[in-house]
Amino acid sequence: MIEWQSEDEALQFTTSYISDLEEAQDSDLLFSSTEEILISGSAFSLLIGFDYSELSLEYVQANDKLTDSGSLKMTNLEYAWFVGYNKQLSIRLEHNEVLSALPKWRCGVAGQWRLAEIYTLSSELLYARTNNAVNAGQKNSSEIQIGFGISMEY
């Protein structure tokens, strides 16, 4: 992994090589095969910080072809506002190039609230457009996705 950060920490760039994408979080959505195969990947992220907000861009791709139609390519663009010390509101746009198990496009809003020093409550409301490959012969479909979570950081 290579990381660069400006002196005032307002700009950060990271690039990395991933030796096995199957070890990634949520890899069960990415790989349904039970075969033991190693698929390497590349990733980069850019974070631009402002006084009370930040813009982030993340991109991940597989270095090998996963299907006949191409390689895995996923992009996430997010703009977040910091509302006080312990709250964050963000808008998000996600794109998935190949995988039929994931929506092709997702956009929406998300929020985080730090309840205590180590606990965070999060929620998101996303509009998703699915890939054609999910239902062969049918047009793209759309759905509303709602998520809630609580995390503990230590």
C-alpha cells in the first residue's frame, strides 16, 4: 500500500495491491464459486477534506477477468457533512461494472451518529438499479434499500 497525505491533512491519496479479493469484506457477494482461486486486485482512494465536509472517491478492480464480459470494477463517490462533533450526513453514488449479485447503480443518503466513544449508529436509504444479468431477458429493475447498523470500535 502506498499512501500520501498533505501536511494539513486535507488531501489524502492511497493506492494498493490486493493479493486475494476473496478475502475482502462481503466477498460472498462477489464470489459464489467454492473453488480455491486467487484473484488479485488493485484499489485507489482519494479523500479531499474541507472545513465541515469531505469528498471521497474509491475504486477497486480485479486484475484478472472474472467473466466473459470483463473484470470486476467498483466505484464509490461520497460527499459527507459533519454536523457537530458526533454526527455525519452523506450522499453516496456507487457503480458496479460486472457483478450481477450487486446493484449496477446505487445512490442515496446515509447518516452516522457516535453514541459514545466507541459506539456508532448508522443508517442508509439507497435507491438501487439492478443489472440485466440478474433476471435474464428482463429489463433493469429498481429497488429501495434501507439499512441500519451499530458498530463498536476499540
